[in-house]
Amino acid sequence: MKKAIICLMSALCLSMLCLTLAACGPDYKPNFVGTWRVTAMTDSSGAELTSTIEQLASADKYLTLTLADEEDQATFDLAGQTTLSGTWKPTGEDSCAIDFEGYEEIPATLSEGTLTFEEGGQTMTCTKQE
């Protein structure tokens, strides 16, 4: 009887350890945390709006997305005119989801050092700021 209880307790402890290790997947947050500046944009019809982004930059105005590690906060500064606030979470090694108040969840994709997301038909491509 003692051996059966010991075996049962060992099996239970091993199961708990396996569950704990399985829940500790890779942390993809470092891939996304930081400040991202919109450097290219197209509208819902596919028209290129990058020249508008460049004009804003020449006036020292930028569209800036910040993904913070602390409390998973996301902010999107629209050239100093308004700021959207929300949360974000990594959904994979090269993807995350951003959720701003009043908007549907926005999927974003990381590829070759740029973060791209689409909202309302507009596609924005961002580069990470140092």
C-alpha cells in the first residue's frame, strides 16, 4: 500500500511539473517591445501615402507606435494630434495583436525588421527606433 501511494504521489508530482513546463512557452515580447515609427503607408484603395508620412517627418511630426513590456500597454501617437491607448500581446514569434479602445483587435506582423499592421483598410509599415 505504501508503494502504491508513493507511486501515485510521484506520478502526480511529475504531471504537475509537465504542466508547469508546458505553460512556460517562449517569450516573444522582446521581439516587439519598443517604439516603432510609421515609415510607409497605403490607403484602402492601395494608393501609396508614404509621401505624406515623409512630409510629416520633415515637419518633425511622426506616427509612433509604442509597445511597452510593462502591463502590455500600447500607445499610438498620431503626429501629436491624438493618442490611442490600449494593450497588446505577442501571438507568435513574428506576430502580435494590438487592441486600442474603440477599435477591433489589430494583427501585426514582424518581418525583416519592420512591423506591419492594417486598420480600416490602411496598411502601415513601421521601423523600430533605437
